[in-house]
Amino acid sequence: MSPESLMANMAGWAIIVLLSALIVFIRASLLRRAVRQVIAIFRKAGSVAWYNSKTAEELGLAQPGFLQRIGRRKDYKPQALKALLRMGIIGVFRNDRLYLHEDRLRAVTGSGRSDGQECLS
């Protein structure tokens, strides 16, 4: 293999690695933004305690069907909701009603902030 073809091959791989890293960074940024949006949706709906819990449909966070997703940009809010459920920041009441644990959110972020900024950092 000649040095020129070796350099061209290495440059090609470097571009692929950089583009892959860029894609991962963009997706993580979009997910972080979706986490903040989901937390804001819960607060706006007043679903911050088990007795004010609401379903995902009532909050507008239900996963849309396949036909509804065609031709639309990817919505990261359902993924953000799942991540917040796994972390215990969103509680479940009576199997399908959801509410925001404000104190758990503050504990997970580890700061005075309660907007979810550091949740997925």
C-alpha cells in the first residue's frame, strides 16, 4: 500500500469517526432539551404530586402511532419520559397516572436547580 493511499484511507476513517461523534453529541443535546420540556409540561399541568397525577395522553406525552410519525421530525419527549421514569424522577400512580417528584429531581441534579439541566449530563 502506498503512503498516499494509506493517508487517504486514514482521512476517510477520521471523517467517519468525527461524523459519528457529532451525531452522538446532537442526539444527546436533543434528549437533554426534551428532558427540560417534559419537566416543564408536568409543572404546567400541575402534576407534581400523586393526587394531581395525569396520564401520558393528558400531558401530551403519549407515543404517536407509526402513521402519525411519518414525515415528522423525531420527538425525543417519549424517550426523555422513559429516562425520567427509570431515574425515579417521574412517579407512577395506579399504573398509568404520572407525576413529577420535585424533591427527587433536586436530589438527582445535585444542585439547587430543579429544571432537569443536569439530569442526563
